[in-house]
Amino acid sequence: MKYLMSIIVFLLMTTPAMAVDQQELTFMREFFNGIQQRSFDTNREYCGFVGVDEDGYLITTEPTKGEPDACYAKDAPADFDYFASYHTHGAFSEDADSELPSSDDLIADIAEGIDGFVATPGGRVWFNDSQKKTATLVCENCVMRDPNFNGDLLDPTEKFYTVETLKQRDNDQ
């Protein structure tokens, strides 16, 4: 029993706590499913902000069309109460490490002081926690997947990254 408790304590200490609640994740999954196909068809990232309206409902800004590997959201309206960014990662390419946030993705959210959600061509959703300075996989195969996606052509991903581990991965590519 003491051994089992030690394992449980170790797992709790080494497993990152998911800072996104189920309502936010459900909302983001539905939202990403609405823009993933456009992202694949145009091979462009789409980005914007997530907020709360006056009635307490989650909302987003209109997606801004970016480039194949970058997106700079238009400023949110002055009365838009936002708490997170969002962006897609475009179409699948074996030459792009698009199945996780880049170090630049996480650094941008940290610099803006907001959290972030990232959808990948392989159907993953990541959560960038600006306070903890981490990226955590919050669901896998939970949003639309690019029909051309082939995970066998990519390096495996972990479920948790820091800025430093993302930079190390960037340098290894």
C-alpha cells in the first residue's frame, strides 16, 4: 500500500495539471471543427481571440487568415473581454512540426499574458498556459483531422512542453 501511495504521489507531482475546464474545451473543439477545413483547404493558419460575452457565454473574434506557418490576429474590439488566443496550424506537411505549438506560439501567449488554444492537422488541441509557461495536450483526435495527415512521417510528440523543451525540439528539426 505504501508503494502504491508513493506511485500516486509521484504521478501527481510529475503530471501537469490541465488548466482548461471542460466547458472551454468543449467550446474550442466545436469552434475548431468549424474552421479546420478552411485551414486545410487554404493551407493557412487562422487565428483570433476567445472571450466571454455580457451574458457569460464563450465567444471568439472572427478568424484572421494568416500564412502557412504564422498568423497575427487583428486587434480585438475594445469591448471584447478576451482571456485566450486561438489558432489552427494549416494543412498537413511532413516538413512542418505542426502537431504541437511552436516555441514562438507559447512565447507570444506568455508575452501577451493570455492563454492559448492550438488545433493541429492531426486532430489535436493544445492549451498554452501563460502563467505556468507550458503547453499541454488537452485532447487527441478530438477535432477534424486533415485527410492527408500521416503521423508516421512525423517525430513523436510528448503531452507537455515548456518554452525550453519546445526550443530544443525546434533546434532538433
